[in-house]
Amino acid sequence: MARIRTHSRRGLCREAIKSPIAANINGHNGCNGEVKHDHESNGIAKELAADLRASAELITHRGPDDSGVWISPNEQVGLAHCRLSINDLSSAGRQPLHSSDDQIHAVVNGEIYDYDRLRHECETVHNYPFQSDSDSELVLALYKIHGAPSFLAHLRGEFAFVLYDDREGAQRVIAARDRYGIKPLVYTRVGSKLLIASEAKAFLPLGWKPRWDVRAIADAGWMFDDRTLFRGVRKVLPGHYLDITEQGGVTQVKYWDAEYEDKSKPETRTIDEMVSGVRERLVESVRLRMRADVPVGIYLSGGIDSSAIAGIVTDLARKEKVKIGNEEATRVTCFSVAFPETSGFDESHIAERTATWLGVKTIKKTITEDTLAEDFADAVFHCEHHHFDLNFVAKFALSTLPREHGVKVVLTGEGADEHFAGYPYFPAEFLREADEALPDLLLSQNNELRGRMFKAVEREMKDIWRRAGATAYEDRPAPASIAGVGATAVSDNLLAWHPMATVFAPWLQTRQSDHDCRRTVLDSHATDVQARMRSRWHPLHTAMYMWNKNSLANVLLSCLGDRTEMAHSVEARTPFLDHHLTEYVNRLPPSVKLSYAAESEHGELGPTWTKSSLALQSLNEKWILRQAVRPYITDELYKRKKHPFLAPARWPKGGALHRMFKTLLTQPAVEELGFVNYATIKEAMDIAWGEKADAKAFRLLVYCGAWVTLSQRMGVAKADVSDWEANVQ
């Protein structure tokens, strides 16, 4: 965490850091968890050190192995860190980090891969003197060698860090986040201080008084731009860094973005070349993420993504003798979720068959209604935002397993659907235009067939939304946008889970009534990006870009990723989000990601698909990934249709969840939020349970349950009109 003190001076902001960035990291620290400067005797420094320790304590789940605090001699910058020891378990791996000349300081959260090559280059070419075997120290080394922003291009992995450069004439603070937002990083101002942390709750001991950002909640901005649920708390966006200087104040700068091939450019590579290109990069990504000084496991579902990771790990361990973490073993430990068989959402039997085929060990966490009810509040507290489904509670419960079995690191399959077009909302955009990169394909030549399929897929997707309790927006006038009609349609899909206006208090409905939330989605993208959406990128790639910037970063990698994993001190690594892999995949033609086959064998349909979803089932999602990982997966998985990881939404009246929500969502508790219409919640409570349960009503209870939990656990003040007006930018 980092905290920066701000002073107004001649119309400028002078920035100095003083805020703990909580991190699950390994670094160098010579302070043994204590402030070791002469000014420790100063009362201000003592108070700040105590505040920073209290802040780190609130997020100690992210790093229970050690902690450290450092305060600059001028008391303008304070860094705090709680450590999850992964690489270099010795005392040399403690944080905060300090350069050999004691002029550059940092706290780092996450993992930097390709460590051996980068370290060798820093040592032999640039004579950088490393003080530990920690991958985190690369942040200091690369910054000192290359400067900002160039050093960020050399970082490969998932990370969030705060770096303070105290060299004369170069004083600045940099707070950076990885390319996809795998690791969280938020910031806010409290008086003259700028606070930066992995989780907003870390701000509480530093004087932060949380209030709701009702505008961000009502217009969905918390999921689509840099806002959060809390007023004045902002996210450092994926692929961005805060540059904080005396002269320039606080500026958010983009250092990386996704790019796609021009849709009119013919593809010259063969299919075999493209398949090999994907396989080679994915295997290398997995290999890099197997390195650790602690045991490494895998989250294994019934899908192709995590199963491919398990297959590649097993192959590397057996054929190339690559160590699985610190273990010279050939059997990786896998962890799986099981829902009640009668729910229709259980995939554990498929995961077990995959484990048997690979000859690996699997440990299963059975998720019952009691589990979901017991863990709901804790899961919400760690996530710090609402969600439409209880799958995040299941992920929270699953993440208890690795630590119970001595495993600190797991590999996961997140990011594959986003880059290989795995979701059912992508096919419509694939069919919106012909794929000019591969003009000889049937769908590229037969516009009539493609047009019929496009209309059928749109109908089928809306049916899926309705059955799941989401909003299927019917045809409505599109807001003016340079991004094109496809981007507007994607916005409807991205907003399918946004709470309906009726959940909000009348005063908020009135103020929000003239706002089209699609505008929030579109405005979250820069004008030059929207121009590429319209003229350069195929609509499928526009959809994938929008999804990666919004839902992936702010939901899947949050409440279904870092937040629920790190709640139990588990570091998850995501091979599919290695930018060397994704930059290659992004440049592949749309038709190798989604492939048309008039008749396909997909096995069991599961809860998402129906026999009437004929158009959607005729498109094989993640086609090139299936070919690339074919040697590592079973025939069953190779043929199986994508099944989203969702929890059941139908539960009995009088059961554990019903009782939990009735206790939580009392009229006083809901009205204390200040922005929710209790009448809507009361009605939803009556129809959300039993055999004829209304799925949309159930999801309203899940949303509101999260808001009430955060209100009570974090002490969020009751919202009023001032919380709307205060957010007018």
C-alpha cells in the first residue's frame, strides 16, 4: 500500500506517497517489518507507521507470511506490504524493496515471469547488483535500467506495484497494473493524502470514510470505466500506470493495449502454422508459470481450458522433467468444485474423468446450499462489489482447499474464452460480417446463409439470457457512436446482468431515467479505439476487445479471480493471459476461433444450451484452441460445448439461502443503503424461491445482499442526493 501527501502550491499538486499496497509477493526488505529510520522518533512518523501496519493488517489475507513498512526520510512517502512467500522464501525476499543505492523503493504484488533470462540480461549487460532471488526485484532493476514507461514492456506476468524514485531531479511515484488487470489496484484521496492499495478496505485505518458512488452503480460505470462502488475510489486500469510528479500531479497513462489484424487483410499462414503457433506459445506460458519455491496445483473444471492446462503440466513434468513448483513430481494436484447432481450445474464427474485419464490427483469441494449461505458475506467482503450469481461464493469456498493441502499457487483457465471466442454472445458478431481474411470459407462466400444464421443466433442468445434471469434487450434505437452498430449490440450483452432500474430508489430512478447505459459502455473506450472498431477490426474482435476491457477485468478476474483466491492466501496464475500468447491469438482470423459445421457432436447440453439452439450449436467455439491442445485432452472435452461456470439459481423456500437473505435484507437494512427501493426487494423475496422461482428476482436479492453486506462490514454511509451530485465530472 502507498500513501501520498498532496500540497497545493501555485496551482500545482505536489505528490508524496504514503499508502500501503497490499501484495502477495516476494521482495527484498531490510526493515524486518519495522520502520528503521532515525525519524522513527518523530511522532508523525510513528503515527503513520502505525496506520500503515493497521492498513496492511486489514488485507493480511493477501500475505500472511510477513509484513514490512518503510517511510521516506521526508515523511512524504510510506510503503507497506504483507507477504505471501512464493519465490525466494528467505529473509532476502521481504518487502518493501530497496535499490542498492537506497534511492528507489517499491512494493510489488504478483509474479514476474521469464525471470532467469531477464535477470541474466540485467546482470551481464547492465551490471545491475541484485540483492535477492526474488522475481519482484526485477521491477527495480528494469526501472533503473530502462526508465518509465519503457521498463513496463519488459514485465511479463500479473502484477500491481507502487514504485518511488527519490533520485534528485527524477522524483516520482509510479503505480502500475498488469495488462489485463489480473491484480487489483485502487486509489483515493483523503485530505492531502493519496492512498493506493490492492483493496479499498485497506484505506479505512488511513482516514477513509466510505460512501456509495450511486452514479457508478446505477449507470454500470463501476464495471466499465475506472470507477468503483465507492465514491472517490478509482481503479488503475489494466495496462495503465499512475505517474505522480510534483510538476504534473496525478496522471493515468496507458502503456499497453490489445490490437487486432485489419479485417480486410488476407491470411497467408496455413492452418497448421497457426495451430502450432498457438500450441508453442501456450506450452511456454504454462512452463513459465510452473516455477515456484512452493507446491503448485491446478483448478480443474469440466471445461477444455483448465483441462488443457492440466494436460500440458502433466506432459511437461513427465516428458521434460519440468518441476511442478518445488516438487520433482509427475502428478499435479487438481482442485475441483462439485454442485448437487440434481442442480444440472455439476461438472465434477467430467473433471474426475479428465484426472483419471491424465493420472493426476484431484481433490473435490462439494458446494451445498449451506456452503453458499455461510460463505456469502465473507466472499462479498473480499470482493468489494456485487455480482449476479453465486458462482463467486463457490470460487471462494473452492479456494480454501489448496491451503488446506499445502498448496499456495494454482494455475487456472481464465482468459481462454475471451481470446478464443468461447462465450455464446460472440457468434452474432462473428456472423455480422464476412471474414475477409479467409475468403474461401462457406460463411465468407454465402452471405444469405450467414445472414440467416445471424438472425437465428441473436434470437437464441436472447432466449438464453431470459432463461438465466438476465435482461434480453429488444430492438431499441442505438445511441450515436463512431464505434458502429456491432459495438452497440455488444453493449446490450455486456449490460445483460446490470440491475434493472426498478431496484433503485425513486430519487435515483428519476436522476438516472434519461441515461442510456450503453453510453457508459461506449464512452469507456477512447475515440481512436472506437474508430478502429468501426473501420479496422472485424466485429468479432470488437466484441472480444470490449469484453476483455470490461467483464474480464472487473468481474471474472475480480470476484471469480484474485479477490476470492487471495482471500485464502492462494496465488492464481493464468497462462491464457500471457501477453506473448494473446498478442499472437488476437492477430488470428475470426474463422479459426469460431468455425462453422452444419452438424456437430457436442455431448450433453448442460444448463445453458437447449435442443432449439441450433444456430449456436453449429458454430464450434475456440476451434483453434481445440486443435492446439488436442494432444493434452480427452475426446470428451475435445467435442464438448462450452458450459459457463455458474451456480444454481433455484433454491427451496425455507432453505439456508432463503433464511440467510431474509435475515440480511430486512427493511431497515435495505433502506439504510439509501439508494435501493425496498418494495422491489420485498417483492423479489416472495417470488425468488421454490420450483417456480423467478431467476431475475433471485439475482436482485444477490445484488442487494452484497450491497447490504458491504454497508455493514465496511461502514458505508447512507446514500443521498449529494452522492449523485458529487460525482458529476
